[in-house]
Amino acid sequence: MSRRINVLMMVSWYLPKDTKEYSANFHYEQAVSLSKYCNIAVYYPYDKQVKHLTSEMEKGLKVYRSPYKLERKIRNRYNMYSAMKTINREFRPDIIHVQVATEAGRFGIILGKLFHLPVILTEHSTIEASGVLHFPLHMYADFAYKNSLFNACVSEDLTDKLSKIFPKYKFTTIYNGIIVPKEVEKSRCYRVEGYVNFALVANFYDREIKGIPNLLHVIQKLKKDGQKIRLHIIGEGDFREEFEKIASELDIEAECIFYGKADKKKVYEVIDQMDFLVSASKFESFGCTIAEAMMLGKPVVVTKSGGPESFVTEDTGILVEKENIDMLYFGIRKMIKHYKEYQADEIRRYAVEKFDIENISTRYMQVYQEILEIE
């Protein structure tokens, strides 16, 4: 190859401009990993904070942001076209890699046609979240998948479901890349000695999606059984106070430790001291936290929420039916009894082999090169 190719990653969500927590965003982490093999820039067309197109180096990456207001549809589209003119002049992308069909994906396809650039797509959204079963989102997704030269999905479950909904198009599973955790520091002790300690990590943007109320009722049942447990809950959002109130009403305040928002370093530090991780979600397109816990050698108890069924095995954890308090209770109780029997090194080896972000970047580079017909 005579030169490094230029890849424009067009994303449907990204971190605020003034954030310090870039490691919490997998678009950023994947772009940084890809930058070892190609020139890459990120374009975020839905920024509600900026008033005009910005083009700055952010934590080592070139990031373009254009303003967006929900009620100004025509202006939003003009902003995207204007931004792409600038990006095309300054960065000269060889290929556009869009994220999520019904959001940035459909607009990235149009920009690709207008600027004569090939486009590939990675789908992160679950069927439920993306709304692709209904008009007009079904139409948007169909347009994006039809015109993308390669459609990747972040789990086997998502690949299977989209293949059935859109049988004319091909979908390929490429997991979200996870940075292999280095040796985790222990700045303080989070686990409570004399108890079984397990963690949940989630964003509390919805009351039901992450299954927190169900999990709290399970904790109450386990307490009544006489189980000595501590659930470490990492996360922030609009429903945190409600979840804390539920814990108080169920008389499990002592059993539930709420940490609030935490950076990736702290998340890893807490999980590393746990006996296992639990996820009670109604649906997950992938489940980054589950994969991260496995990379730390931790077994998991996970609801059959979509993505996790692709990679949670009998050797790495327990799968239970979603939205079923009894099944979640039996799954966690079984894990409490058997977590010491899981092989941490084997769980870690399996997860690194499957999710290592460098392997994922190599896979995407192969896709780019095949599309651009580069040897």
C-alpha cells in the first residue's frame, strides 16, 4: 500500500466536547485502535452544544461536530452536507464508516453518494431500540443496509434478527472491540469481606430496560433466604434516585451499594474485586460491560437479552430468561454457590480472543481494503 487510507467514522452518538471520560465511549476507543493502521477522523452530526461546525483534535483524534436541533430538519441536513464539504476538502476520506442505520447511517449513505465515497455500516442498536419493525424507521434502515457495501452487527443475535427482517441483504458479525485490561490497580478495597460481592454496571436512562427493579426484588428474596450478599451498582441517570428509593422500601439498603457515575478505571477496579457480574437487561445489542468483566476473568449471570447469548457459555457464566424474577433469582443463587468453580484464566483467555479491540480493528481494516481493492 503506497499510503495509509483515510477513514471517516460517522457516529450516531458521541461524548460532549468538554468531557474528560473518553474511555467510556467505544466509538472513541475503536477509532484510536484503528488509527494505528489508517488515518481516521470522527464526524458527529448530532451535536446539540455547538453552534457551528467545529474541527478540533480531541484526545488525539480529529473530530468534526456539526450543530443539530431536532425541530430544524432541513437545517440539520444542510449542516451535514456543509460539514461533509469541509471534511472532504480537509481530510479527503477514502471510505465512510457509519454507525447505526436509522440514525447517522442513512445520512452517511446519502453523503457517500453525493461525494462518490464507499460506505460501510456497523449496527449497534437492538431491534427494539432501533424501531426497524415499524414505518418509517424500517424504510430508513432498508435504505441504509441496501446501499452499504458491508453491514456489520455487534452480535450473532443481531445478525440473525436483521437477516430475517431484511433477507435481501447480508449481515456479518463483528463484535464491539474491548481494550484488554492491564493489571488493575487497587487504590482502595471495594468488596465487603465476609459477603459474596457482585456488581452491575449500567446507565439509568430508563426504568425497565436494564432490569434494575427486578434485580432489586431478587436481592430482597436472597436476603430473606439468609444469603450474605453485597450488590455493587455502578451507574448514573434519571432513575438513580428511584432505584435507591426502591432499595430502601425493600429494606435492602445495606445490601446495595450505589456508586453513581464512574470512569473506566474505577469500573475495572470494582469489577476486579467482585466474585461475579450480573446483567438483568430486557435487551442488549452486545453488552460491553459483560465482555469487560469476562476479560477480567469474572463469571457472569446474564439475562437472555439478545447479544450476550452469542458469547456467554457454560464455562463463562449462567444465562437466564429475561423479565423473570424467579429465573434471575435462581441464576444468581446458583452462581453464589458455584462461582469459585469457574476458571478465571480460561474466562479471560476466551474473552480476549473474542473481543480484543486490536483483533476487531484488523478485521475492519480487511473490510476497508477489500472494498477499496487494496492489496
